[in-house]
Amino acid sequence: WSCMIRADDGYAFTSPIGRFQTNAFGLHDMHGNAYEWCADWYGETYYRDSPFDDPMGPDSGSHRVLRGGSWYLRPVNSRSVQRHKLSPDFRSNTGFRVARTLRPPDVPRPFGQR
């Protein structure tokens, strides 16, 4: 327990969603609450030769990528860009990110679509 984040937020472990202010992108809880599973397989050297835009990870592997950090990590390891690897059957301190592509408001929508 000596490496966990020392914070006085009133919660021993994870905090309820939306408990703290949003970041500059309007997102809640992106740092230090729970790891987030990603669909990507982990490749130790994958990013060295990967596409620049939206690299998807190797086609297969034994470990999945987790992003962010968990309440028991040091702050330096609890950034939203932090990349970790774990076996897909690991079941502690993990969640998942829900992502959605938004259509810019100035793009005309096809007739009949909202």
C-alpha cells in the first residue's frame, strides 16, 4: 500500500463517477480512479513502427492494453496517457472507456436524420 496515491478525498479506493471537476476536454475521472481496458493487444515495440494516426495495436497477443492508472499507483503512473499491459483475465482496479465519434455541428446531415 505504500505506493498508492495519498489523497484526502473522502474515499478509500475509487471515487464515484463525476465526483470531481471535469478536465479541459469536459471529461470526468480520467486520472487515478481505475485502469481502463482498451481493445488493443499489447506489443512492446509496436509504436516504433506503427501508423501515426490511430494505431490499433498488433493483430494478436497475450496481454491487452490498459490506459490511465489506478488509485493504488503513484501519481506519475496515473496519467490518462499512461500505457500498461495485463492479461485479459485480470480482474482488479479496471474499468473501460466509452468513446463516441461526434459529428461536427457545421456538417450538414442527410435529410431525415437528427
